[in-house]
Amino acid sequence: MSLTLAPLAPLVPWAQNGTPEAACQSRDPSVACRVVWNVSHNEDFTRFFRNWLDRPLNTLFWIIVILAIALVLRVMAHRMITRITLRMAESTMSERVRERSRTVFDGSPALLNQRRAQRARTMGSVLRSIASIVIMGMALFSVLGQIGLNLTPVLASATVIGMAVGFGAQNIVKDFLAGLFMLLEDQYGVGDVIDVGTAKGTVEAVTLRVTRMRDVNGVVWYVPNGEIKKVGNESQNWGRAVLDIPVDIGEDVEKVKEILQTTADEMSVAPGWDEVILEEPSVWGVQALTGEAVIVRMVLKTAPGRQADVARELRERVKKSFDEANISVATPSATL
């Protein structure tokens, strides 16, 4: 014996018999049209929905889905970039690799860590911006496709406009590429004293387009990264203070060298200077001779950016030592 189930009685008085395919006038009706038919069971209302509301609501639904996926991908990309840049800033490397790449100044890495953190923050900001542009751009094109816009002429127009903007803004592109490679190669960072030929000073800010630096007179210089052909960094890893001391031609050179060495050695172990002077001072000897003067050169390896401070302090100490030993310093005119 076979059992047949009678169709369910309509729940609303205006319900009609039929199928969603017939009501939606399609062999494969959309999900929304099926839902409307299953809820209303009214062909007139279902056809009204199909003709006027089905496509706009379906398009709006997919736009919301695309934007939601794009925002989720953007957040995930930003978190990943932030995590990677934080590792760069913290310099999480194996101890073996750290020992191979260690410099003398790495034992006191405050400035190096600051520059590494600044570079990591800048790179993170740039990478996050690029990720946002790529992800949201793809979402925008997907939305335009859902709306029904023909993307072929849009892409062709964008290509032509992009080429025109590229030719017109090639200096900006050049600055950005130079800034990107500068950051990747760690040529200089905030706090470094650099010489770019046209200006010399302490770096205050570094972006992909421009480097801001302040010279010894307090003048702020804005140098486009693309215009920097070469750069001299006076404060990377370590510095060197070079002093040429002129003494009278009649002085005993060996005695002068001994006094200079003793004075520099005392300064290198003095509180406040023992962490700035990285190696034992060295007196190289006679650098030049003039008619009335002997110029003796001495050098000190210093922390980055501190060579000027060390040189000034050492000159004062040398002056006091020479006064105590009755050593005559040659006049400036005698050293020319």
C-alpha cells in the first residue's frame, strides 16, 4: 500500500498554487526569488519582486559580501605586516647570526635599536598602505563588475591615464623608489649625521619621498630622496675622532706623543666617556711638518655621532696637559 501526502494548506488567504520556476518565470530562479515565493505563494508579488527588486537586492548582497571579505583580508594583511615589522624592530635572530654580524658598538645598541625601530615602522606603514590599495582596488573592480559596468574601457582608460600621470610624476616615482631602497638597505635613519653633498646635518625624519635634516646652524633641509646621488653617514655603527695637534718645531716629538697617549688613555676610562670611547686611543705620529710646527695626529674610535664631543673634550684635556708639561702649541699661522 502506498501513501500519498496531500499538499499543505496555504497559510495565508492570498496564497496560490504553483512553483517558484513558474512564478519567477525562470528555469533557475535566484535564491531571493525562491524565498519570496515560498513566503508569499503569490505570483503577482513574486513577479513584482523579480522585475524590480531581485537584481538590485542581489547586487547589494554581493557588494556587501565583497566589501566584508576585502575588509577582513585588509585587517589580516595589516596584522601580518605589523607582526613582521615588529620582529624586524626587535631583531629576533639566532645568537650565532648575531655574533657573526656584531660590531663593536652592538654592546650598547640604544641608537641602533631606535633606527631599526624607525625603519620598521616606516616600512610597515608603506606596506600597509600598499596592501590596502591592492585589496580595496580589487574589491572596487569586483563591485563595478557586479553592478554590470563593462571594465574593458575602464581598464584601458586607467592605463592611458596611469601612463600620463607616470610621465608627469616621474620625479615623485623616482623619489619613492630611492626612499624604498634606502630603507631596505638601512643607509641612514633618524638621529644619524649625514652629508648628501648639498646639505649636511642630523636626520630628523625619513619618508619614502623626502629626508628632513637639520644642520649645525639650525636650518632645516628637505632633500628629495631621488636627488641624493651619494650619502656619507658619520654616525653608523661607530665614528672616529681625528685630532691634528700642532706643537712647536723644537719640542721633543716622543715626549709629545707620550703626553697625548696618557691624556687620551685617562679620558677613555673617565666616567661618562668610557662608554663613548670604544677602543684604546692611538697616537699615529707626525702627520705633517712646517717651518715652525710639528703636527701630531691621534685618533679615537667613538660611539656613532659622538666624535665631535670627544674631540672637543680631548682638546681641552690636551691643553691642560701641555700647560703642565710646558709644551708650546704652535700658532695657527705656523700650521698653514
